[in-house]
Amino acid sequence: MNLVKNIKKIARDVLINESLAIQQLTNFIDDNFEACVKEIYSAKGRVVITGVGKSAIVANKIVATLNSTGTPALFMHAADAIHGDLGMIQSEDIVICISKSGNTPEIKVLVPLLKRRGSKLVALVSNVNSYLGQQADFILNATIAEEACPNNLAPTTSTTAHMALGDALAICLLDLRNFTARDFAEYHPGGSLGKQLYLKVSDIYLHNELPLVGPDAPLKDVIIEISSKRLGCTAVVDHDKNLQGIITDGDLRRMLEKSTSLQDVKARDIMTRSPKKIEKDEFAAKALHDMQEAGITQLVVMDGEKIAGFVHLHDLLKEGIV
């Protein structure tokens, strides 16, 4: 086996080849592309994407991206289409055929059948003069100079270009639909991504006890309250439970470094009077952002003007937000 070859150079050449190809695609974003996006946006049916081989894999990825960003889509394998799967296509659907050459036998059999059903046909193709390109109502031009494969054979740059154009199509449709982060959350309820988009502070803080002391509480009571509630802090409130400040473990350490007489220390003497707060109906992701920005590990949770509890960094870690 020859291990003398410069592996790093080969890898860099592949990435350069593919990145340049994607950059060249910007020259093909024309009136035809815009018309295609508008046609899909206004369609009453779904987007059906088909292909064979590597193009089928790319088709599945684009289908997943469209579905997750508000455009209903499904995959149909071009070979299976002529053995029954063609029945999934309805007249109001738009069909996107993905093919590098646009001249494969499966495509040549499938295209006339699609045209007969009255569906609009989009060609995502690297050869616009191909059979597929000539038969399509719209062309998504994915022309490339060459594959990254040294033999110019293995689908590499072409599949990257097809996938990139699929992303461009999906994001254009997302923008037209005014698809928001809240919409995105409805489609991605699972995992850390979903939790960042839908989990609220009110879903978390209720699991924590609420440490409270009065302004005149002696140091011993402050330490006991912080230790017993296990949040590393306590709120300081008046008789009406209005927030006056908070005391953290850090406040205690800094006080011990500065003071030699602890007998007369009260909660009001060491509390932070303007603590960082967050409303209970805010997203947990915002709580994380606020903690990171301030370099702290807990926030006071407010319900209007009243203190409701605390949310701690550990709560966010446990929920998988971080």
C-alpha cells in the first residue's frame, strides 16, 4: 500500500473543489429559480422528490429539510415509482427530479408518466441540456466543472451542489412562510434543540425549593437557609415577600475575606441589591444566555413583581439545554 501520498493535500483539494462549485452556483440563481420557489410556495399539493443512487440519498435529505421548515414533502424512489409508488403523486403536487446527467434510464421512463399526471416538474440537474432538463417546467441548475474524485467519476462535488441548492430552496420557502423559531420548535420537540425552543423557566424552577430570609436575619440563619435549600443562594425579602436582594455562596466568601467580626452581620449587610432576574414565562434558553453573559449560576425567577423561585445552571444542564 502506498502511504507516501499527501493525504492532507488531497483532503484540502476536495474541499476547495466543492466549495468553489457551490460558489459558482450563485451564478445560476436567476428568474427561473425565483419562479420555481414561488410555484412551490403557492402550490396546494406537496413536494415529491425523486432520484436514484446517490441522488436518492440527496433527495431524502432535502425532503427532511423541507418538512422541518414548513414545506410538506415526501420521497419517492425513481425506480420504485414505475412499480406502484407513482400512485403517491397527486395532480397538485410538484415533483423534483434529481439527477446529475439527467439522462438515466429510470428518469427517461419516469418523466413522461409524471407529465401525463399533470404535475409540475422541477429538474435539479447538472446537465441542463439533458432529457430531464428539456422536459422540466423549471430547472435548478447544479452545473459543476468536475467531480472531486480524481477520475471525475464518483458523485462528490455534484451531490454537494445538489444538496446546497436544496438548502437554498428550503430557506427561501422558509422565509416566504415567515417560519419562526416558535414554528421550528413545533417540528423539533425532541432533543436539546427542541428544548431550547420550547422549554420555559416555569417548567424548571418549580422543582427547586425557595430559600428566603428577612433583611435582619443573622449570618447563621443565612448560612443554614442556603445550605438546606441546596441552591447556593437565598433571596432576601421583606414582610410582604418583595425581593430586596440575594445572597450567594460567593457573597459569603467575599464577606469572610473582608470581615473579622461576624457576630453582628445581617442579611442586608451582604446581599446583592439588584440581582439578575428573569420572568417565569421566558424560555429556558434565555435563562442560559443571561447566566453566561453575567457569569453567574442562578437567576431569580419573578412572577410579575413577586419572587417565584430560582433557576440554577445545574437545572439547565440536567434538562440538556447546555
